[in-house]
Amino acid sequence: MESQLPIEELPRNRRTEAIHKHETFWQIYLPMIFGLVIATGVCAMSAFAASGGGSPVSGLWANISLMFLIVQIMIVLIPPFLIFGTLIYLIQLLLHRSPPYFKMAQDFMAQVSAQTKTISNFIAEPMLAVKAATNALEQILKMHMGRGGEHGK
């Protein structure tokens, strides 16, 4: 009996793997990276705005209060940043490991389809045979009755 390789070690189709990597970058990673860069940029711009000029006394207290507000917003944004980073990592891991399992599922569904077709044909053939015999008998009777009716006239 042949020993089979574990599913993770089976050879992959290089062409489809390259297409998959290209689509993964453009459809998953790039939008997430853009979102993180934009959010980080907004945080940085607000920090620069907080350190802007104004009157020496009122501007100082306004800048301090603005910095406290910005820190609170940044603290609220830390969990989404961590969640997005974790999602990026997990999606990459899943996309790397899942194709062999999807191939197994595809092969299994092809077997189910073939079995279903075989069983359906097994069930339908007798019905079709009876229907064909009935139609043939009807045609014979029509032809026989049609001829008999013409002779009677």
C-alpha cells in the first residue's frame, strides 16, 4: 500500500498559486494597509495640530486639553489596530494553509455529485422505460384505431 503525503505537503499548482497571491495582495492586504496608514495619518495630523501656535497662556492650556482628547481617541483606536493586525496575520495563515483542504472538499463534492447522478439515473430509468412503453402503446393504438376508423367510413 502506498503511503500518501500529508495534505499540507502535496504539490501545488504554481500558476493558480501565483494568481491567488496576486489577488490576495490587491483585495485584502492593500486595503487594510491603506486603512491603517490613513488612521495613523489622522492621528499624527491631530497631534501636530495640538502642538500648533496660539497665545502663550490660553494656547498652552488649549493644547494640553487637546492632547488629552487625542490620547483618549488613540487609546480607543488601539484595539481596532490590534484586531486588524491579528486579522491580517490570520488571513495570511488561513490563505496559505486552506487550498489543499478546499481541494479535498471539491473532490468530495465531485464524488457526491457522481453518486447522486448514478442514483438519480437508477431511479429515473424504470420510470422513463414505463413512460416510453406507454407512449409507444398509445401510438400503436392510435395507428390501429385510425386505420380501423377509415375503413369503417
